[in-house]
Amino acid sequence: MRIAVLADIHGNLPAFESALAAAKREAPDLLVIAGDVVNGAPDSRACWDLARAECDVLLRGNHERYVLDRGTPAGDPLWLGPRFRTLGWARAQLTDVLDEIRALPIALPLQPDVLLMHAGPADDHVNLYPWSDDGSLERVLDPATEALLVRGHNHLPFHRTLADGRLLVSVGAVGLSLVGRPEARFGLLTRHARRGWTVRHVSLPYDVDATLARFVDSGYLREVGPMAQVFLREIATGSHQLVPFVRFEQRWRAANDVHEDDDASLERALEAFLALH
Ligand SMILES: [Mn+2]
């Protein structure tokens, strides 16, 4: 039994196409898309359509939830502001499939011994990192009993054999690499008759320039503004930009006594951030 797990595509179609082609060359028994198909790069809809067409199992990630809940009572009112404008761009492409997205599970057991998740068994945005200690891994995974636990979400590929012998696999991101260079990643899981499950973390180059060009050609940069620029930079460098920028912006507002919360102030914060990073 072999399972290919692709996660965290984030609207990056060239990366998704490369990862999908490489995964299919491996002829897995099952092709799983483990959530966060949308939001980030401009092509959420094209990635959604391709995921629906090509995968055997599709999970919902926290970014699907953000897109679904934006502008509804379940969403944070802040999500309507300039810092979350990328969600509006993605949602506008997905209006006719929102119910379908909502119906997807965030985790799915697969008989006899696999649990597929976006982030955790009962939580679509819990963080587990290569440096997380065994105790915190076990706390998150506690209710699950499967021999193989597979997740995405943190964009950092790693795996760990837990104290009770189960294998936890966190696959890298297809479309929003955070490993220090832009590349597409996915996980290939194989069950062996005697040794049980093993994992191969696959990394491959993709046409990054094509993705960056889509930011311009699609009108995304122009319409969405500073936050699209932050995503572009995260894709171009394959390194954390979004979280550092959001943290920087809070400090920058306080230090410069900026109270407006609009595109212009966000633009100024981004200029200051880029000058330092
Ligand atoms: Mn996620």
C-alpha cells in the first residue's frame, strides 16, 4: 500500500501541477490532498478544481475555513480588513463551491491503521514542528490510535516515531515552501509487510517564475495590495514572511503611533519591513 499526501497548496498552481505529476509517476494506491488548497497565491479556484479532479481523498484545512467564514457570523470581523484581503480574493473565486468545501472533513481515518489530518485529529490549526517535544506531540495526537498519523499545516517536513511505536508524518508544503528555498514538497507513505509504515519526503523544483508572474497577470497584486506582496515574497524566498510581517506590523504601529487601519498604513508598514528584511 502506498499513499501520496499533498498539502498546503495555497493557490500555487505551477507548484501543484509539478507535485501532482511527480506523485502520479509514483503510481500510489491513494492520492490524498490534506487541506489548505486555497489562499496565498492567486489561483485558488484552479487549484480547487485540479484537487477535486485528481485526488482520491480531499481534506479541509484552516485556510478553507477562513475563506468559508469570512464575512459571516462565524468569521472574525478583522478578516474583512486590509490584512486579510487575500481571503476575499479566494472566496470570490469559490462562491459556487462553498457548500462542497464546508462538507469536507478536517481529518479522516483510513482502514485499517491510518489517520489523515490537516493539522490534528480534532483541530485544523494546531501546530507541530520538527522541534516539538514528544509530550506535546502526544497531547495533540492523544485521541488517535492509528499506526500512521499523517498531517500537513506547518509547511516543515518531518517525521517521528512516537513512544508507542506509531509513526507521525508531517509533510512539507506543495505551494508555500518554508524550508529556505522555493520548492514543491509532498510525502510518500509505504506500508511494508514486516516493517510497517515508512515515509519518503519528496522535494522537487517547479516554475517559481510562472507563479510570481501570476501575481501580476491575474491582477492579484494590484487588487489585494500589501498582503499579496508578502505572499509573493514568501513564495519567492521559500521562507517565513507572513508571520514575521504581521508581528513586525504590530510593533511598528505602536512605535510610530499609527492608529489608522487601512491599506495606506499597511503599505507603509510593509515598506518599513522590507527595508529591514
Ligand atoms: Mn494550514
